[in-house]
Amino acid sequence: MDDLNRGPSGAADLPNDAEVLTPEWWISRLESQIEDDIPTMDLWWRYFVGDHPFPGMPEKIRQRVWNSYKAVLERSNANFMGSVIDAVAERCRPIGFRLGADSDFKADLDSWKIWQSSNMDADAPLAIETAFAKGRAFMSIWRHEGDKYPTIAAEDPGQCIVENEPGSRHRRAAALKMYVDEWTGNDCGDLFLPGWLLPFKRPSGSSQWQRDGDPIRNPGGYKGIPIVPLENRPRLTRAKLKTRKYLLWGGDSDLADVTSIQDRINETILNQVIAQWFAAFKQRYATGLVVEEEPVRDANGEIMMGSDGKPLMRPVEPFDAWLDRLWTVDSDKVKFGEFGETDLTGYLKSRERDLQDLSTIKRIPRHYLFQEGQSPSGDAIKSAETGLVAVVRRKHLTLGDPLEETNRIARIMAGDGEAAADSEMVWADPEFQTYGQLVDGVIKEFDGGLITWEEAREKLGYTPQQTARAKGQRNLESLLRTVEDEDPEGEPQLDRAA
């Protein structure tokens, strides 16, 4: 407790100049880190969901054509950023745990019970998706009094942050979870220091945090920080980049290096849509036509004067031009004509070129983004997806460790003591194969003694729960065969109460 109260920590209002390493200092520091990164994370998230910036154009032109072209601008985007995230996220599916090399399937099922009691089979993919899009997400672990299992929750990086000890990439020194209490309007902050939770609150309209009760010990005697970061694309070096924004505190979005391609695609689509619009209603012209003029008036209806003291004049549109309008003039000197059709091939090829760049940079198969000729064969698809599968397997490594640590903390809070340090997350196979190919390969490995029966079922995509049920059924069938062998003429009598 003494370590939690170093410095001036007894005041009701938190001072801005709090002493280093006090709870007041930590909550101020961590909140500023969240606020620093929110604009960048929000930008990437908007790209992911398809809320892109309008295609660039000079401000003067934007002001002049906004009312006329607003609908066109709003339709001038195709969200390929969602495909960049989904192509990888859909292949990152946790299906179970292995706790140590010598653990049995009961240990796997115990971990999975905690996992499912927190709806992590549905929420973990949300955390993974968020980490890919925003650069990071978090998992929090806590056991409330009276609960059978600890609660694991996926946390948004706009509300949560972790800071490691100086010189370490893994030893967490502090963490903060911030949220708004919708019932009272107060800001709430849960500050986690090793072994402890310190609740804070900030009344609506106030700028200072206040203590909100006594410090709370971590459940189960856990002495660390029960907030685990899921960092996407972690780096050893955090160099300042000149060409784009970056996260200050770890992780990077899968979209960070391709949003410029999305912007180019949107600009091409805008130009294409405008070209189609004008080409559909062919542009006509007239020569030898005298165009009348009228004075320019301001918002009050007053005639505007030029620097020479004369009224400003503008041409009057001579015709009410539209699809169902007929143009007529009295003079035989006027000649009419129309411009030729607009060729859209250049726009289409430009967009295709950008998609090829996107495919190359993110290692996404081209058939995910656009169709070339006939549909590819099965072998061609498998070959094209080799790079994507390699990317996903690397994601399994970087995401597996924090998810495994999340499970270990939950096991400690559940009273299982120091769970195995070599726990392993089991992922669904990221390589999509026909079922016949998969079964044939697994059977050959099993018959050759290369894998066990349990490993064979895991390769076929069965979850640890399904394998445990099948193992129990096999044991029952083995028992029945044993009884029949001992008394082949009689019927086996099973003790139903056993």
C-alpha cells in the first residue's frame, strides 16, 4: 500500500504537477497518451468502415461545385480497406488452448470454459479486427466477487492504454481504462498498478481526476497488470515518419501504408462518375449565338460594382438545357453541334493498376479485389493465397502470445495458481483446402505415426471440446468391446449409476 501512495496522493483534486510515479502522475500521463493517438486511430477506423475523406480538389472549386456535385462526391468511393482487414481477420480464428506440453484435454477444456463464459469466441475476433484496423486493442481480465469464472473483455484502444517498464517490451508498469458513466455523466478511470486497481472519477465539466474509493487488490493474488495489449505489426524501433501519421505508443494499422492508394482510387472513381454523368447527357455547343448578360447581385439584391465603377455582368444561360428540351433560335447564322463520346477505358485501367499495387503491398490475392478473365482454378487459388497465408501465420505468432497471457492471468484469478508458462493458443488452419485434400493428408500423417489421434482431429478443424467428446465416446466403445470379448454370448450389463 505504501508504494501506491508515494507523493502527494491524498488530495481530493489531482494536481497537474503530481510527483513522478504516483497514481496521480500515472493517470495524467496515460490519459495524454490515449488522447495523442485517438486522431490517428479514428482516421484509420474511418478508412476501414468506408468513411473516406472526399476526393481532393482545390478549395475554390469545392466551394463552387459543392451543392451540384455533393451527391456525386458521396458516391465516389469503393471501400477496399475493409477487404484488406477482413482478408486477414477472417483467417485468425482461435479454437482452443493447449496448456503445456504435458497437459491433458481437461486442462484445455478448463481454459475454454473461462474463454466462453466471457463470450470470447465472439468478442475475441472483434478485438483482433480492431487491432488490425487501429493498430492495437486490449484484453482486460477481472474476477468479480461471487462469479464462478473471471471475466475477460475486449477493450477499445480509444479507452485503454498500457505502459511498459523502461527498457522492457513486456513488463507492464501501469495501465488505464477510461470510460464515461452514462448514468451519472462522470468520467471513470480504472488505474492498474502491479497487484492493484485504483478507481478514479472526474465529474462532468471538471478537468481534475479524483480518487473514487480505496485501492483494490487483484483477484487470486495476481501481482501483475491485468490489461494485455494486442499490438498489430509491433516494431523494435519507433522512428519518426515523414510521410504519414503513426501511433506513438506501439502497434500499427494494416491500413497505414495503403490509404493513399484508396485515395487515388476514390479520385479516379470521382472523375469516372463525372465523365459518365456528362457523357450520358451529351454536351452540345452553339456558334454564332449572341449571349445576353445581366448584372451580378449580392445577397441583398443590390447590383455589385467593379473596380472601374461599372456593374459586374455575367452571361445569361440562353437555353434551359436538359434531356427533354428542344433548342431553337431565330437566326440562321447559329450552328449547333455536340461533343463526341467519352472513353472510360483510362479510368478503369487506372483503378485496376491501383488495385494491383494494393494486392502486391498487402499480399492479398487479386481475385479478392477484382476479376481477371475466367475464375481461377483451385490450384491457382492456392498458389495465389500463399502470401496471404504466410501473413496470417505471422499474425498468429504476434497475437498468440498476448492471448495466451490473457488466458494464464484468467487461470490465476480462477484459483489455478501459476498456470503453465508455455500455454499455446490453437488457431484454425488459415489455409483453405478442399475437405478431400485435407483428410487425405491427415490420414497419411496419422498412418505414418507422425501425429497422434488428437493432433489429427485438430488438423481437421475439430475444437478441443469436440475432440474430448469423441475421446469419451471411443473409451465407451472400447469398454463395450472389452465386455463383449469377455462374455461373447451375453449382453453387456452397464452400471447406469456409474
